Amino acid sequence: MESLTIHPQNNEQLKAIKSVLKALKIPFYKSPYNPEYIKKIQDSEKHQEGAVILESEEDISNYFKDSESDVQD
């Protein structure tokens, strides 16, 4: 089943949304995480896209070996 994130703009909208969800017997909960914290995590994940992760000595050696061959070509 899908999950939705809803961003009401004021308390009136929030109360209306909660009323509708209760009337339809749709379970909901308030996220325990601060929205600013979640945004920082998402920004960090975007920043890491395309990053090279070297986890071992072999990875490091292979990475630099590959980059040296690119320079010689």
C-alpha cells in the first residue's frame, strides 16, 4: 500500500485532513522526526549521488589504477 506525506499550510487544514482520515477509518500518525532534520538527510543523500566509495585497499588500488590508465590513453 502507498504512503502519503501531507503538508497542510495551517491548523485549519490539518484538522480537516485528520477529520477526513478518521471518518474514512484510515490510520495515520505524526512522524517522530523533525521536518528540518529529514530535509538535511535528503540533501545529504542528493550530495552523495555519484560519489565513489572505496571500502578496501583493493578498491583504492583499482580506483587509482583505472584513473592512471585513463590519463595514458
